Amino acid sequence: QAQNMLASPLDLQLPSVDTFGTTTAGAMDWTHPSAPAVAAVGRLAVSASLQQAVGADRAHALQCLVGQVEERLTPPEPGPAAWQQDRQCLDALYGLARECLALAFAVDRDFEDGSAPSLQGGPDEGLLGQGSEDCGWDFGVAVAEAAANGLAAFASALPVAGCEEYLERLALDLDYFAAHLFGGLGRLSSNDQHLRSGQARLLQALQGICTWALAAVGRTLGYGSLSALVLWEWACRDPLWASVLAKGVLSHPGADARHWALTPVPDDLDALQHAILFAVLGLASTDVQFATTSAAGEDVGIAERNVDRCDHRSEMAAAVASCHLAPVLAGAAARVGPTAAPYLAAFLVALLQPEFSGVEWEATSAAALEAHAEVLLGVGSPAAIRTLAEARRAASVLAAHASRSSGVLWGFFTEATRQAAAEQGAGLPARWLQDCAALAYFVPPPTPCLQAMFSNALGPGCSAATDPVALVGLIFLAVNCGITPGDGGALVTTLLQLSDDTKRAVAAKWGGWTGPARLEGLAQWGMLIEVPEASAPPPMASQPAPLLAAAPAAPVALVAAPSRGRGTVLQELVEQAPIEFRCSFDGQLMMDPVRTPLGHIFERVGLAHALEVMGGFCPVTGSPLSLEECERQPELRKRIAQWVRGQMVDQQHRARPGLRPGN
């Protein structure tokens, strides 16, 4: 019965999504922009699916609240000016959004509506179909759609003078969904090309929650002010939570989904996605990483700042990998165009922290590691060594994640090179080519992309063909891809045609290279430009470290994240989780646990990635292993889901007692 109720959206049919956030001519001239979303909540309130999830009494209470809000949307003197001055109307809309978010508290912990089918599969797969058992969203589709529409109703009324006070309240109310959005978005969006109708409904509802929440921020502050620092603060300085929210916004399909959407799409989605993309790409900046100490007025030394920077970027790298955010960022950047390419490359390189890649960790003594830490961070303490170890580990995880979508990533960079060369004529920023070279050290591009980048960057009229800095960047791009001059294509042709003066300038820049480099092939490229001094490796050139060792030693303890703001929503949850709820490989909270034949417990998606990188060997024992040998653990997953819900309820009750139902 639950499956039938959810599979048919007839009882939830909404007006044309084109009306959301807009007004039309004639009789609808003065329709409040929030009215369609409010009406959608009303239809959900009387639907069998929502009543099954939260109970008839709670659904009836929501229906009554919708009626009260609709009365507020019809002022005595209709018109936009009247609504903008009506704070009581905005209070009513926010109250509705808050009630829709609080519906999750009313869902029984053992509730199933067909959106979380049995892990054993079978003919009755439920609304979401086979493979949705690892969804991570435990409240049902109707609750997700109600939350998205409630947020849409509130955000559609913005901006209103003096509405900034609502943003912090909204952030607190939304925190409860952090872990569930992380699980739902991570699992569903990883397979969004093969979703059934019910899965697609749930995915867009989860995307809608993130999108309308951040639309409220953008419309209140102005999208030009929705900076990296604003996103960081609003996500309570939690890299993982910021990444989850950003993924929900940037992966939203917009107009492409309107033919089946049961949640509204903001009419300014393009502006929101543009702002969020550049906000995310700025999260590795010093403005963000030192926000806490600057606000507190603390006098922080250089060494401590170096450690803070390293920790911050390691946390961001782990968050981007955990959220599978790299391909989403590449897709969003492609929609913006070539201007986004340098920012994306710089962001990924900053998170990979190539300056630490030259340390031969496994073969280095403790004294040597202290010396490395002293040079790299300015302090040789055990804590600094752990910071470097975590930076290496986070870079390995991010590199493995990004390598899975290297075609998407480098395809965008290749196209950006072509467009920029065609539009500017003068070529591309040399800094970007250097970042591409550093990125290729960790995530090599497919050979066709590399050759196309050479041809595009060195085409007729492009300054890179005679710019020593750009040429050195292209040479090290080839070196880090393992390309020898014999396969250098357009780059080799260009180098052979250089004047002696330009070759000497290239040699001088070569000696100043500070990025990572693979030593194999350097001498051949140096000989190609016919300058003897260029054949020696530059000072910072280093051998690549393996992404993942076949049989790693005991993991280095993670450096504890500092206490931030109102609490790092997802990071604190992971740190508080019992050890049996955390993945044996990366320590992350599991949403879909599996057990290996030897008894180790892993997050299924993380294990799949590790097995692909390591060629079918267990990341803990080093023994041969396949994903098919690992059994899913439905009882453990249920215990984890119940623990997460209990933790988030308690956290919300401490922060906002009124959000708990019945108070």
C-alpha cells in the first residue's frame, strides 16, 4: 500500500512549476510569490503518504497551519509593497518552513514507506527501486518534499527589509538534516542517470532543501555578497556540511527537471549556482581558514598559521572526496565557462597540498620527519608530524576520488583552453598552466585531453608559445603525465622552434620551479631545449608518492578539529560516533556498511573506490578482495541510522528546544 501511495504523484499534483517565484499577467498579477509553494505544502498535508509518515494528527496540524498562512498571503491592499512591509507575513512563512523541517522529528524510527526497501532486494523493491537501500534518507519522500516546499515558500518572499535575523535561525533548524542530506545526496546523485521516478523525486527534493536554504541566504544578502566566508560561517565552519549544501545546489538540474518535479525551482537558480561555485572554490583561502582566529583577535604565530592552513585544507580535501564533489564542481564550472577554470584548478591544487608530496613517509625516520615538519611548517612537534601525515592521507583520498572523474575534469580544462584561446587570442594565465601541471602529478589527464590542451594553448596567436613561464608549466604538465618528448606533439614542435634567447629564459624559469615533478623524463625535456643546466631537476622536484599503499601501516591519529561556531555539524557527529559505526579505512561515519570475509567493516562506496585504486586489494590487510565478497549489514545500518537521528535530535534540542515536536 505504501508503495502504491508513493509511486503515484496524483494526489500531490502541483501547478505548473513555471509559476514558482514569478507572477503572470491578468488575474494573477498580485499573486504572492510564495503562494504556489504554500499550496504544495497543503496538498502534501492531505496526502496519504505524508499522513503515513508523520501521523494523521501531525498532518492535520500542518494543513491548519497552511490555511493560516494562506490568509496572511492575502493582505487588505494587495501588491508587492504591502507584502514587503508585512513582517507578520514573513513570520508566518518562516513558521511554515520550520514546521515542515520539524516533520522529520515526528517520523517513527522504524518507519518505512517503500523508499528504503529491504537490503535483500527481491521483487518488491519499493518506490526507489533496487540499489536505493543505501540512500541514507530515513524520513520518506513526502517529508523531503514538504521540507523543500516549506523552504521555497519562505525564500520566495525574500528579500524583505531586516530579514537577516532569520538566517541564523534557519541554519540551526537545517542542521538536523546534515547527516541525512549527506547520505541521501551522496548515494542518489552518484547514479542520477539511472534513477526511477521515485528516486528522482527524492533526489530533487533533497537538492531543493539545499537550494532553497541557500537561496534564502543569497536573496537576503545579495548573490554578490554570498562569498566563501559567508558559506563557511553559515555552514558553521564545517567543511563537510558546506560541501553537502554546495553539492545540493550545484547538482540541481534546474529547468531540465521541471517536467517531473514536485518541488519548485528558483527562477534565479543560475545566479545562485554561480555564487555557490565561486564560494566553494574560495574555501581554501586564508580569509576562510583564519576566520576564527581573526574574529577572536588572537595573536597567532607563523608556525601555528601554517599548521592551521594545512589542517584546514586537509579537512576540505576529505570533505570534497566524501561528498564526491569534484565532478559536480567540474560540471558547474563548465556551465560558467573558461573563466572558472583557473579557480577550479587552483582550488584542487590547494587541497592536494603538493608542497608536502616529496616526503618519503614510510622510509623516513622520526628525526627526519621532525626536520621535514620544521622546514615545511615551522615547527617539528609530534602534532606537526601528524598534521603532515593527515595532509598526505587526505591528498591520497582526494586524488583517488578525482581520478575517477578525470575525464570530466580534464575535458572541462581542455575545452576551457580552447575557448579562452579563441576568445582572448593572447592565451591563458601562466599560473593556471602551472596549477594544471601540479594537478596532473596527482590526477593525470587522459592522453587525448593532454594533446588537445597542448594544441589549444600553443595555437596561432597564443602568447604561451613564447612565454617562458607558460612553457615551463606545459613541460611539467607533460612530465607529470609521464609523457616523453617523443609523444609531446604540439609542445615539442613549439620548443624546437624557440630562439636561443627564449630557450635560456625557459631554462631560468625551469630552475625556479617549485611544484611537484616526476623525475623520469626530466633530462629528456631538458636536452630538448638544448640548455645543459636545464637537464638537472629543479630544487623542489620530487618522486610521486603512491596514492594508497598495498598494506598500509596503522593509521596516524587524526588531528582533532578545533571547536567552531555553533558546532561542526557533521565533523562532530563523526568524532562522537562509536568506533563500530566508523569505516575501517577512512574513519568516516558509515551509511551503508559491509563486512569483508576477514571481518573488517567498511563504508561500501569508500571500499569500492579503494578497491579500484588498489587493483582489487583490501586497503587494510592488503589481501585480494572484491566488493561481491562483502556482505551488507542491514542491522548495523539501522543502528547507525537510529544513533544519528538520536544525536541530531539531542543537538537540536540543546540549540533550539522549540523545534522538538510537542514543545
